[in-house]
Amino acid sequence: MSEDLFTVPMGPVGPWDQLSANEKAWIEFIRVISGGRDPKPSPARVSALCALLDAG
């Protein structure tokens, strides 16, 4: 298996330089498909996303 395969993202924790290559790739993927219109992360948005991902 290749290390470059995407996996289901979890809520990133910590500064950008502490994210894994996979987490960074997911963030860039979201930026690309949203045309750069993605909102800035906020604690409320991160919590909501984590809750959504943990619900499954």
C-alpha cells in the first residue's frame, strides 16, 4: 500500500507543522474543491466537525 492514499479525516489537532501528510492533503483537497471559499476554522466549527465525524 502507498502512504499517499487518503483515509477518513479526523479533526486535526495542533499547528500545521504537527499535522500528518494525510491531514494536510485532506485540508488542501477541501480548499481545492471549495475554490478557496472554505471558512476559516474556529473552535465552534472544529467542534462541530469533530462531532459530525465521531457520530459515524
